[in-house]
Amino acid sequence: MTELPAVSFASLQPEPKASTAVYFVTAGEDLPPPIKRLDKASAGAISRAIEVAEFKPKRRNLLEILAPHGLKASRLLLVGIGDAKTLTHRDWMDLGGLVRGKLPKKAAEVDVVFAGVDHLPEDAPLGFAEGFGLRSYTFRKYKSKAAKSTEGGEDEHDEDPAPPKLAIFSCWGSKLTAKLEHTEAQLSGVYLARDLVNEPANILTPPEFTARLRALEALGLTVEVLDEPKLKSLGMNALLAVGQGSAQPTSVVVLRWNGAAGRSADAGNIVFVGKGVCFDSGGISIKPGPGMEDMKGDMAGAAAVAGAMSALALRKAPVNAVGIVGLVENMPSGTAMRPGDIVTSASGQTIEILNTDAEGRLVLADLLWYAQEHLEPKLMITLATLTGAILVALGKEYAGLFSNDDKLASEITDAGADSGELAWRMPLSKKYNKLIDGKFADIRNLGGRDAGSITAAQFLQRFVRNGTPWAHLDIAGTGMASPSTDINQSWGSGYGVRLLDRFSEKFHETSSAES
């Protein structure tokens, strides 16, 4: 896993000591006093650089000044932020990522000074640190150390140095240190999820994924593994059907965090359910060759659940939460499920297989049943790279959100806005049920071309009992093949970790529930 940047908070001081110093410039006609003092110390070098570069303090505008005369810092970075009053937590995160991306590869330390910034909220330095940390993630595990060139240099793929140490100076001083643990726990969870999604399928097989989840016991999670014999005894035939064509065994892993043990037993658990198809060839209904390599990321839902549970444990969240993931590989072979097959799910409902590439809903159907039978859910949230149709509808900016409960949907939308991991609510309606009613069985696993993401969610809802609040996040557009942003340069985004952590913190932890 990528090493987290070391972050410290301190009160404002006359001049930073690190080799790289970052200052913010707000909209206005004049430079703020701290930069004026630096300009005077540098005999006007800063003001001359601003004039030559025609630098304007619009948001995201950057001016880099190298080796400024008379200053300790060898690199000065001025960051335009426009009107500081309008900046959100996500804006400060983006600025943290923007600055991190501007730093040279081997920068050892950087001082960030929030001096002269009016209307500075407490979470601004924390948001900056979070964005800085998110941008610091890399996945170069399989880049070999290159041989020295004939000139004695090193290849660009040589091993990365440690991330720079980040010191943040603001009016809040070291008071922010107490909140840093939460940020670091969340970053660790995102790094874990990104690592899992980025791994190739020949490495991250279901058994290897299981082993990595077992290792989370070291964080205080209770880990239970249901192997194939146990799954058969539970009647989880829909999930097992997906993996029956693969040489890799199928498993289900249950992660428990009892952080609010004193709460009454009837309070129940928040339950996160993740699709973990470690590779999806499509099975007998095989996918087209171009782009199939991306199907190593079809376990991004399970990765998000693992990352979120890790974050809750690391920050010792006062909540009772359970994560359950189905780990399976969908491959074509003589033993694979076929179009036309009928399987009996753990709930007793029969499913007609029209297309073996609509496999994720089979995995989630049995996981939802197990959660309701064994995990005492007060609510359930499924996360899955479920349909290409959600990409057509929403692209890569929003996950599709489906829910049978308005309150739960509102909480998820709110948490998504806070975290920057956005979700857009899509419809559910009994009118769509006719598209998935089975001809030879109770239900079929494909609803046709129209409303593809909706019929997939309707399928899942058939396995949710009346009265159980449930939401589904279709993250096919947000969980893998991610676009480059200020806070993520990784193919695997880790989408869902920060959303679920914020959802838990804001709405379901004992401190918030009792306040």
C-alpha cells in the first residue's frame, strides 16, 4: 500500500522552513500581508514574478517561483483561491490535490500557510490535507526497477520516494491534530480499496481477496469466511452458480465492527453489501474482447465495503456495522452456468438465467438474503459495478442510487455531497417488474435493453423484505476506469469508502444519534 503522507498542524509563524512553501491568494486588488512581508524579504522578487506571469488570484491559478532571493524556501507556490467565502470542503480537497500534483517527485517536505485567508473554516486545512493525501496514492507495484541506462540515469519507473511531509500552519494551530486520525483512517480505507481494484485478476483471485480481508482482523474487525460447502448448506445457489465455471473457489466474507456495543440489541447493524466478482468474462455469454481487461475491477463494490469497514475500525467509530462481500470469478467452461438454466436462490425464489453476464445481481441476491437472516440489519446498502446502463445515464460523475426508503436515500445523497462521492437517485417502481418476471421461473436475470440499471435494481429489491430500509449504489461509472481528477490519478478510485464513512459518522454513530 502507498505510504500515507505525514501531516502536522501548527500555529502561524513568521516564515516556513521547508524547501517548498505554499501560500494562498484571495481575490482582491492587493496582496495579503504575509506575502507582502515575503516580497519585501525577497527584494520584490515575488511582485515581479506576479507581474511577469500576469498571475490572477482566480481559483486554481498557480504561480511557482523558484529560488526566490532572500527566502529560506527554494520553491514558493502561490495558489489562487478566488473568494474564500465560497469554498467548500470539496474545494479545499481539490486544492490539496492540485498542490500535491504540482510538487516535484522527490519533494521531501512542504509547508502550507493559511495566512491572510479570511473566513477560514476549521475543516479547510483538514480538507486540504485529505486532498493532498488522496492525490498522493500511486499503484506501481508491478513496475519493475529499471536497469541503469548507459548514461547512468534511472528509468522513470524506478521506485517512488516516500510522499513529502506536510506541515500546515493556520489560526487553528495544533487543535486540528485530534481530527487528523479520522482523515488518516479514511485515507487508509481509500488506499486499501484502490489497491484491491487495481490488482490484476490473476493475483487478486477470490482466495487471495479472502486472505487480505482476513488480515483486517489486526484492526479489530471480526472476520468470518463462508466457504463453498457452507454456502451450499445455506442454499446460496445463485451466488454459487456464478462461480461454477471457474477453477477458483467462491467464498463470502463477513466483516463485523461492534463499535457501539452498549446500544440495545434491537438497534441493529448498518450493513454494507459488496459485489466481488474478481474477474467477469461474462461466462458463456462472453463479453467482447476489447475492454475485457477492465473486468478485473468488477469487484469495486466489495473493495469499497472493505475500505469502509477498515476506516470505521481504524478510527474506532461508535457504530455497529457489518460488511458482507461475495467473492467469485465468472468464467466460461464445461461447468459454467448456461443461458436457460434455472437456479433456486437462498430466499427460495427461482431465477431464470437469460444472460450469464448479468451475474452481479445473482451474487447480491443471496447476500441480501443472508444479511436479513443472520446480520440483524437496521438498513442495508448494496454497492456494485452492476450495469453499463448506468454509465449511459450518468457517466462517471455520479453513482446511480436506488432505494425503497426516502430517508435512507436522502442520507446517502447528503453524505455523497459532503464527501464529494456523488450519487443521483434513480426510480424504482412496480411498473418495471413485468420486465423481469420469469417465463419459466419466478424471476429472470435480465430485463432487456430498456431501463437496464433500473431493472437490475428491481431484481435486487425482490430479495429485500418489506420494512427493511435498503439502498443500492450502481458504481459501474465511478468505481473503476476512473477519470483523472485533482484527488485521484488512479484507475481504481476507491469510490464509496468516504461516502459510507461519512454516512455512518453523520447519521448513525452514537454521538450523532444522541445529540
